[in-house]
Amino acid sequence: MKKKGLLVLILAIIVAGGIFAQEEDVAFGGINQNGSDFDLLPKNTIVLDIGPTIIGVGYGVAINDLFAEEDDISGSGFGFAIQYERQLTPKLSVAGRFAYMGLGLDMTFSESLVTIKTSSDISTISIDAYARYYPWEKNFFIGGFLGYGNMSYSASATDNKSKESISITTHYFKLGPRLGWRIDFGNPGGFVMDTSFGWDIAIRMGASTGSQFNKLFNGFEDFNGEDEGEVFDFIESLFFVGGPRLTISFGWRF
């Protein structure tokens, strides 16, 4: 009788363990299903990356806070990125991503009877195609992307009599690696968090922003004699169109 009771207990533990393993797989959004089971899982994911929004809005807040006592200086910024991902197999997916970020700075100078208003804006746009590989058919993925990006700079100055303006656009071919996690909150499908780390490599197509500045102004140096065009190119390659990247996205899997 005791042996029968022990056998029943062992069978119950085995069955419960199998059920728990299946539920754990679902709870963490796993995609390690094969055959017809994979066909039943949601394969589409749309997410909104709030990273560019944080940077853009943060820039505007920082400028306005830094020059809080100056009524003639103000900053603004905004950005966003949206991505659509399609699961092709339990381990492989492809995605398309569009991103935008814009930063602005407005200043007003008054001297005697003359008032000069200046406005400058920097905006970046990128369109990228991604491939992702989920080695354990769960949350973690590695991948990379190829894409196109551009950065535009425009500035204008207006006084009591006239207005001058310039506009510069630089184009780039982009690529880079990524690793990250796509996490379902609950069963596969519904609300998801998608975060990744990587590095964007921007290969310029045509003249750099700095060289275009130098051409427009016949040399573009600050008061210390430093080439501002080269400084602008450096910041551009490590922040605006290239350099380290962190994405923090939320969306829906269906």
C-alpha cells in the first residue's frame, strides 16, 4: 500500500513539473514551440522607442533650465522611433524601424536700435532593416541592421531689415550590431517591452557637415582657432547618426 502511494506521489510530481515547465515558458514569452504550436503563436510586434523622446525633451528642459534667467534663449526637442517585427521561425525574425529626432535653439540679441533673432535646428532621420536571432527561442536575441540616415542643420538670422538663412543635409549608410531582450508580460502576445544595446556605424555619403560649413563660411573657426567643422563632425558621428545606442521600447505583440 505504501509502495502504491509512493508511486502515485512520484507520478503526480512528474506531471506537475511538466505543467509548470509549460506555464513558465508561456509566462516569460518564450517562443520555443515547433510545428503547429508555433503557428498558433503571435508573430507580429509593434513597439514605440521612447529613448529619442527622452533625449529630445531632456535637451529642451536642460537648455531652458541652464538659461532660466535669460529671456532671450530657449531650447526645444522631440524624438521617437517606431518598429515593426515579424517572426519568421521560432529563432528568426526581421524588422523595419523608422526614427526621428529634432533639437532647436532660439536666441535674441538686442543692441541699440537693432534686434537680431537667430534660430537653429538639427534633425536626424533613419530608416533601418533588422534581422534578429533568438538562440534559445525565448526572450534574448542577437542581431544587426542595415539602413539609411541623414542629418539636417538649418539656421536663420533676422534683424530689423533682412533675413539670412542656411541649410545643410548630410547622408549616411548605416549598419551595426544589436543584442537585447523582448519580454512578454504574461502569455505570448499583448503588452511587451523591447530593449537592446548596440553601436551604430555611420558611413558618410558625400561631403561632411563640417566641410559644408567650411565651404559656406570659407573656414569655420571659434575664438581659439579650433576648426568647428571637425568638432561638429566628431559629435555627429558619435551622437546624432552613430555611436552607442540604447533602445527602450514598449508595444504590442499580436
